[in-house]
Amino acid sequence: MRRLFPVSDETAARPPDGAARADEGGREWTLDELADAYAYPEQPPGEPRPWLRANMVSTLDGAAQHDGRSQPISSATDMRVFGTLRALADVVVVGAETVRQEGYRPARARAEFAARREAAGQGPAPAVAVVTASLDLDLSLPLFTSPLVPTLVVTGAAASPERRAAAEKAGAQVLVAGDGVGVDPVRAVRALAERGCTRLLTEGGPRLLGQLVASGVLDELCLTISPMLTAGGAQRIAGGPSVTVPHRFALMSLLEEDGFLFSRYRRS
């Protein structure tokens, strides 16, 4: 992997054709190096504010999925970044449809990040928070039956009382973040922060990410650009409601490995 931005002395010294030297970018970064590259911003003294970042992958022609899943457009390095971002987070926020499509499992403890998480005051693994209006969940999945950290379910006050009770009976902890059936993204972020989850990571899907963007609660986007073309009618990384004025984000860093670009943008 090699860093393209911010520009370093090594980047600036690259030949005009952009080719990497034999000693540049030819090795796999360690997990510690990846963790440093994707560290959450330093919090100011006092009450920490929540920081919500998204991690998504997109093909060159804008597809966030192929055959309904992101795995076919990903790579081994992308999955290492995926695992690193999870290991840095307090909670992983995900939509119920993505849980169903991707076969979500609970986050696991990883020895490589144990010391870093302990120093940050975190538990052994992040919780997974499933955002759902309908509470239409398969409670027999390992996400609910065998999580290291209890799975959270975020829903609205008007959601089905029977399904809410079933989720709680299965061991999930239900958070109410909305007066109706649906979830208010602003209240969802606040509810998670009140539980001490201030390092938030969302992995979508596109509908949930679109709601977070439209609500103005997204602080950061980690976007992998996959060097693939899929055509077809696949979703973009964010869908749903449009914003009145496009939100401007600033490029923080850009890494490259085997043609995949790993970008990190922050709200400007």
C-alpha cells in the first residue's frame, strides 16, 4: 500500500509517469499502521461529542453492490481496512436490510487491537446497532444469539410492541429514537452517545446512509473505489431523500493498493 495524499516527500519524488519505485508501496501495511491512518479525531476536553463515520465501497461506475452484496467488488486489502475500522469503533450502525443481505455476524474481539481498545477505554469488541422501523429481524442469527457484546436494536416509539418484546427476549437491547415507526438519525446518534458510544461507524446500507446524509449527522466518509465496472441497476452508496444543497466534504487522505483507492473525507 502507498499513500497518495497528503503528499509526502516520497510521493513528490515519484517519476512523472506516476510509477512507484521498487521500495515504495510494495509491502502490506501492518494493522497498527492502518489503525493510525484511520484513527478517530482527538476529542476536546470535557464531554466528548459523537463522531459518525461511514465505510462504503463503490465501483468505478458507482455501484455499491453486485448481486445485492458488496463482497464481489471488494478486495483483501479492503477487508483489512473494514476490520480495522470496526476495531476502532464503539458501535457499528447498520440497516436491517443490510443485516439480511450480508448475513451479518457479531463483531469479534481481535488480539491485535486489544491493547489499543483498552487504552481507549473500550470493551473487547464494538456492539452492533441494527436500525429498523419494522423490527422484522431473524432473531435466530448469531448476531442475536451469540454476540460478544449485546446487539442493539434502534427503532421508533410506534414500532410493534410484540416484535420489540421478542427482540428483548432474544437478548437485544432496544433503543427508541423516534416518535413514530421510523428512526430519527439525529436522535439515534444521540441515544448511542448517551450509552458511551461516541466512536460510531456505519456500514450502510445505501438507504440508511442516505438518511444519515440527509439528516446532517455524517462526519466522515471512508470510501473504497474499486477498479471494477458492473453496469446494471445496482444502488449507489447512498439513496433515499435528497439534500437541498449538496454537503461538501474535504479529502483527508488517499491510499492505493492494487488499483483500489482508499479515500477518507471529512465534513468541511
